[in-house]
Amino acid sequence: MAKRTSSFACQACGAVYTRWQGRCDACGGWSTIAEESATAPLPGGGSVPRGQRGKGRIFALEGLSGSPEDAPRIASGIAELDRVTGGGFVRGSVILLGGEPGIGKSTLLMQACAAVAGLGHRVVYISGEEAVGQVRLRAERLGLASAAVELAAETNVEDIVATLSQGAPPRLVIIDSIQTMWSEGIESAPGTVTQVRGAAQILIRHAKTSGAAVILVGHVTKDGQIAGPRVVEHMVDAVASFEGDGAHHFRILRAMKNRFGPTDEIGVFEMTGAGLAEVPNPSALFLAGRDSTSPGTAVFAGMEGTRPLLVEFQALVAPTSLGTPRRAVVGWDQNRLSMLIAVLETHAGLKLGAYDVFLNVAGGLRIVEPSADAAAAAALISSLTGAALPADRVYIGEVALTGALRPVSQTSARLKEAAKLGFHSAFLPKAGLDGQGRHDITLEAGGDVTDLVAGIAINTPQKRKAQSADQG
């Protein structure tokens, strides 16, 4: 009989303790530590005979020389999905897909299953949360009921692996979701840290030995992180997050880790009545319907992975009636906004202490790269002074704590995307102006935030009235 061990694990982050305590030292969560009794299973679900315990299996060692084999891929035919995965599903790879409930994970995976099955490959969809009839209803709603996809509603990983081993090995396996899976060799409830880790290990081992590409669907916590132990993210080959807002009709598939492709790559989809539709030009989608004549709006030329993307920053600076002004931001880092306001007050002479500041990235997209500092600063200055920014200008640059504008990478790709969408000028750091070559766009350089303020303040309503009076 296998030796049973008992430990206390945090159900939020996976930290293990020898005794129970009210607060987890790793993640700071309260009442998240639970006792778990576990019997460590083998990757294949079996046990070691008594006479062979403590003895290892001799395996062959190979040298570094030899011809490397490229990992064969299976292209799904969905361009945005293949972009995120690096060109298709790699045989034997395991992908962890996370997203909020109702965001469209099952819809995307059902469309991917139908696309891969349409190429003649065997595809298996294992649902641990829905019955087979419910999955069929979704397929009928998407018009994919005729796709040759094998369905099952099961949660026991040993039974799943045994079933997948029968017949021709599948090329794509969907496990929806990993939190509902459980193993017979682990004496814990489904969804606990030990069960999630053990079930994931068994499925990963099957993927490596059979060559099937496995996608594990994961739940997310209230702060958007994939629920369960973080060790699962290190075990899999790729981690993708399906993001979006219920108030907007588009969804973003973002690669957070990828051993076989670029990281931070995104794919953009639009939620329609017939499922998820690809968006080949997301910049036009994010800029559609913008009011370019109102103060407080600036266009940022950013990069998401290898894809240039243009989005609009919207700022509102309004007098406050509170003792402590409010600082609200959507789609950007709150701490980054506070730092930018401090830089503008210290080095540019702007007085924002008596104003409420609101900043929004239009369309619901979340921007994380620091090169958006210049666009956010331009939107704040425009709203404060009441000067509308040029409608055909984009802003690129990182703002340092000294007020200097620092250059960013992949400037040429950003400018090319801006010119393609009809923008005629760009503001960028002076330090990154050299070596840009020729572009179909006018470049305006600035050394620090004072240059940015001076270029915007000249177009304030008071300045324009004074210039008109002088000319008259």
C-alpha cells in the first residue's frame, strides 16, 4: 500500500505548509489553506512493485550532435489563433487557456476543433462541466454540428487517458476544464491544488508520449489570474489568456508564455451571433468612431508581440470638490498614471493637484508597455489646456522620472502601421530619431515633456484668439 502523506496547501497559490494557519504567507490570502492527504501517483497512473522500489530504469543517453527535428505543427486555419500559437498546434504540446466565465473560451475551442477535424485529423473534446447534449447545442448554434469531433463528459483522468489510447492517436484534445479533473491516486477533492497538479501531470505525460496537442481550460480568479497552483503554468508549454469585456464585442487572445513561438502575441476576435469572427485589422476597429476634434484624446502607436496596434487614449481633467483628488484609470497601470502626473507637475510645471484625473484606453484594450507614456501625457495635457490634438498624429515614447523622453523599440513598424491608416505625423523621442530612415509620415521629435507641453499649449483656445487678434 502506498504511503499516505498529509500537508496543508493554499488553494489560491499552491504554497505548501506543514501545519494549518489562517493566512498564507505567499499570497496573503485568508482562510485559503486546507489540509490535503495525497498518495503520489505515477505519471501513468500505476504503482511501483515492492521489489522494484528505490531502483531506477536505465534509459539511453544521446549527445548534442545530430540533426535537430523541427516540431511539426497542425495549422487550425484560424489565422488569429495560429498567430498566437506561433503557426499552429505543435504535436505533443500542452496549452493552458484561461479566461473569465462567458468570455468565449468554449466557443473558440469548438471552432478550433471543427477546423482541425475538417483537415482530416482526429479531435476529441472532453467536457468536465457540461453534458454532451449541452456541447452539441453549442455546436448547433455555431453551425458546426456536422464536424467530426468526438465528445465525452468525463472527469477521471485515468479513464480519459485509457480512452484516448484506443484507436488512432488524436491530434487535438480539449480538456474543459482542468479544475474539474481528478485522479484515483490522489485523495483530495476535485479542484484542490493537489488534484489539479496531479491531473495536469498525467495529461501532460500522455501528450508527450502520444504526440497529441492538448489544450487545458483553466478558471480565473477575480483579479484575472488563472486559478490553481502556479506550478501548472510552468509545467505546460504555452499559457494563453482570453480577455475581453462584456460591454465590448471584441475578444483578445494573448500569449503569456510560448515555448514554440513568440510571447505577448495577440489575436483579435469579434463576438458575433455565429461565433467568433477574426479581426484582420484591429487598429481600424479600436479607432472606429473616435472624436478627433475633442480635447483629451491622443492616438498611441503600440506593439503587441509582433503586431503594431493603434489605440486611442482618452483623458479627462476636471476640477475636484474633494480634499483628495481622484485618480481613475481603465486599461492602463494605476501606478504608471500616478508617476506620470508627478513628472508633469515637477518638470513641466502643470498643476494637477486640484483636479480629478480620469484616463481610459478606448475599446477596452489593456496596454502594458511603457512606450504609451507620451500618448497618455499628451491626452492629459490636451484635456487640461483645452487644446485638441492634431487628428492625424500618433504619439510614441517612454517618459522617465527626470522628464526625459526615452526611445522605444520597433519604431519603424509602428510608423508604418500609422501611415497605412492615414496618419501623417508622429511625435517621438529625439533620441530615437536617428536611423529611422524615410517614412511616409512627418516626424516631430522632443527631448523631454516640456517639448510635448509646448507643442500642445500653442494650440490652446487662448493662444489661438491672441494670434487671430495680432493678425487682425
